[in-house]
Amino acid sequence: MLRKLTDRIVALVRLLWREVAKFGVVGGIGFFIDTGIFLWLITGPMEDSAVKAKIIATAVATVFSWVANRYWTFRNRRQANVMRELVLFLVMNGIGAGIQAGFVFIAKYLLGISSAGGMVLFGNVIGLGFATIFRFVSYRLWVFTEAIEADPAAIHDKDILTGAIPRVDPRPESHPGDEPHERTGT
């Protein structure tokens, strides 16, 4: 059991390490764009609208992120249909932005936090952590998929990422007169 888990983790690291590193660089730059704009907005023109400010800051960082991920991180996986890719990217980022804005909402309205530092902690640290995991997996599985579907070497990428384990049914020893049978799984 432990050996299978170790093998799975090693396979996942081998599969993803370059993309994770590039994604991290793009995300780091996006983090500074997002945080800078968010701080500027909540300490200036949108002082009383932290949730809206978070959404605006995330939108600006999202535009940067799409361009950088499309042309650098996932350049070998970008789709031929740019509009489809962009729409999927925006949908996944909308969900990610919702995750981050949800943490700002929790901080402000449920926990009563009103300081800029508290907002940044909840929106750009905790919320961003959860949103980043969601975004990487969704980009890899649904947004930047063109080469995944066309490359035979990457045929099991989705299985590795989603934890799907191929079903291997051991065949019982056959005895004379036994009919070959196949076990069907759900």
C-alpha cells in the first residue's frame, strides 16, 4: 500500500515538476499584481468595498496569468481554438476568484476583520492557496489540453492527476471446461 502511494507521488512529480515551476513563477508575479492592486484599492478608491476590490484585482491578475500561462507555462498544450481556451480559462479563474472573494467575505462579515493586513491574509494568502490548487488542476485537465489529447506519451496524465487507478482484474486459473469471462466494473 505504501509502495503504491510512493510510486504514485513519484509519477506525479515527474509528470508535473516543470509545469509546476513555471506555474509558480507566473503565479508569483500574478500574486504581486493582485496584491498590489488589492491593497491600493482597499486603502484608496474602494476603501469600503473590499470584496469588489478583490474581484477587480483578481481580474487584472487573471489577464496577465492567461497570457503568461498560454505562451510560457503550457505553451505546448495550448488549444488551437483560442476563444474556447480563453472562455474555459476565465470560467476556471472565475471559480478561483470566487474562492478568494469567499475568504475575504468570511474575514470581513463573519469574523469582523477590517484591517488591510487581515484582508490580504484571507484573500491573498489563505484564499489564494486554495484557489491556486484548483486553478493548476483545472488548467491542466480542462484548459490547456490540446497536446495532452494528441500526445500518446501523455495518455495517462488525467488518470495520474485525478487519482484514477486503472482497474486490473486478475484472471482466475482456467480449468478445462471453464468459459473465459470478463469482470465488469463500475
